[in-house]
Amino acid sequence: MIINPIIPIWLMAILCVVMLIMKRRGRWAFVRQIIIVILVFAINLRPMLPGKTYKTGRQVRDVNVLFVVDDTISMLALDGRDGEARLEDVKKDCSYIIDSLGDANYSVLSFNNTPIISSPFTSDSGHIKNCIEALYPIEDFYARGSSLNTPKEMMKEILSSAESKYGRKTIVFFISDGEITDDSILSSYSDLKDYVGGGAVLGYGTTEGAAMKIKNTYDDTYEYVQDKSDYPYKNAISKLDEGNLKQLSGDLGIDYVHMDSSKSIDSVLEAVKKDSATDKNAVRTVEETIEGSVDIYYFFAFALAAMLLTEVIIAIINKRRH
């Protein structure tokens, strides 16, 4: 048996106790009162019996979406929206993208010292949101500086594998502040262009830059990252480098968008949805089984109506006697 309470059971239990406390005079009157209270409680439970099961199909977008997320310390710079860290804006914007695209296969590739596949392609959007929410840079002590070349080979492996497996290109959102601090030179990503079917390079931060606060793992406090190139040490400043990000977008054949708000990506998302709607290979049918149920609470409702009618008849008879 299945129940689907109309109001919370605990609240109905309190109401039923109150109704029983208001005890009526006479043994049979109180018995009828108890029966009425039980029926009211049973109706509120809204009991149901399992019914027939139905199979149905719905069409969903079978699109691959790859998030490539810069997870270096510079993404903790406090020049994000509302004075938050850049990475906090990234998490909000990724959630916005997932909610906008809905049914799709998502994957997360983050990078700091090394590239890390936080999640392979999955249609479980909740899992992907959790993976992105859990992103946080490695400790300053272990960091070797930022390089936008770090995820390239892993990206190529993921994109080429997705195309051979699914027979279509992948939507890519490359997310970074564009800063390179390890003295490397940005390599060309143009050899990945043929695997990319849309998306954008998303830029975070400001050209003025900001200091970075990182969590101290020993006492859970936060402290500013220091520039130790000269003494006395000062707070290190991270700055947005749009030149690198625009070079990336040109190599990948997708737009560059500076993320002033989550809605900054709307036009890109609309283009993705439009392209997937016209691509027959990007739509698949998902079969779902719906379990039916049959309400039986109305049997108790009939019994309650009969009890209430009985109470009315008894009240009329007692009134005539007196």
C-alpha cells in the first residue's frame, strides 16, 4: 500500500488528539467520535494501491558538454562578482549552464599542476554540479604556477574519444582567467578545433586584478597568498589576461565571453540548443516506466459521510425528544 498524506502526519495526529480530548457524553457517542477521528486520519493518509504500469518515451538532447575548469590559485582572486572569488562565480555559472541545457551528457576536466577528470560523461546533472562545487585549488606550497597548456592533451583525448564513440562533436566551455605564471607560452589549440561543436571560452576576473585568499588546512582560516619575489612580502595580485583567452577561442573556433553575469552566456546557450534541435543525431528517446496507482481513500470518505449523516439524524431525534 502507498500513502500520500494531504497534510503532514504529525500535524494530523495532533488534530486527532485534540478532537478526542473533546470527549462527548455517553458511551456510544464517544465510540462514534473515535470512529470519525480514525476515518479522518485514514482519509488524510490518502492510501493507494499499486495499479498498472505504463511505458512511455520522451525525447532528450543527447549532446556532450565538456567543462574545462581552471582550478589554479589565481581563480581565488577576489575580483569576482559581489567581491567573491572568481571560482565561486564559476560554480554559479556552470550550474546556470546545466540548468539551461537540461538533458545532456556532461563531463568535467579541471586543471592546476596536472589535468584531472573530475567526472567522465554522464547524464546525471546533479553529480556534475557536485563535482564542480567541490573544486578548490591545491595548497600554495605545492602549486607550480598557472599554465593554460596543462589540459590540452587530456582535452584532445576526451574530445576525440567522444567523437568516435558518439559520432558527433562536443560542446566545450573552457573556463579560466587566462593568467600564465609559469613562464610558459600558450600553445596553439587549433588541432582540437575539428572536435568542437560549439560552446565558449569564459573569462573571469579583471585587468586591474585582485589579491587571493586561500584556506589554511591546519586551522580552517583564510590567508592572503603572498608574493615572495621581494621582501617585505606583499599580497600577490592575479590579473585577467584576455589576450590568452581570445587566442584560445580563436584556436577552438568558439566565442570568447567575459562573464559579467550568468546571463552573459545566454546567446551561446541559445545557439547550442538551436543546433541540437536541428541535429537528428543529437536527439534520442528515453523510455520510462510509470507506475500507476489507485486511490482507495474515498472508501473511508463514504464511511465518514455515513457517520456524519448518522450524527445529524441522532441530533434531530434527540432534539424532538426534548
